[in-house]
Amino acid sequence: MSTREEYQEFSNRLRYGLEIAEQQLIEETARREGKLCYGHPNGKIIHIAASDVLKERENSGITCPQSDLVEGSWFR
């Protein structure tokens, strides 16, 4: 495996791990009926209910598949 391929694989795994962490944060915050803060490119801070974010992600197909769920975490 070349260095470029290794870098790409590492990058893919890192991005996937970040997706998992974000999904778990949203789910946990939604369970607690909390809000999340997002920064808009124009600099405005947006506060939105985590349950709304979770619904939007599920409707757009962004969530990690339940079939990959193993003891509370996703693994690829």
C-alpha cells in the first residue's frame, strides 16, 4: 500500500469516526431534550433542538446505519 493510499484510508476512518461522534452527541442531547448550537457561515450562531436535528438527519439519510450498531458504538 502506498503512502497516498494509507493517508486516504486514515482520512476515511477519521471522518467516519467524527460522523459517529457527532451522531452520538445529537442522539444523547435529543434524549435529554437539549439544544445544539451551530455556526452559520455568515457568523450567526443558531440554537436548534437536538430532536429536530436528529429528525432532519434521519430524513436525509445521514445517520449511521443501525445494522452497524455494536454495543452502543458503530464500527466499520
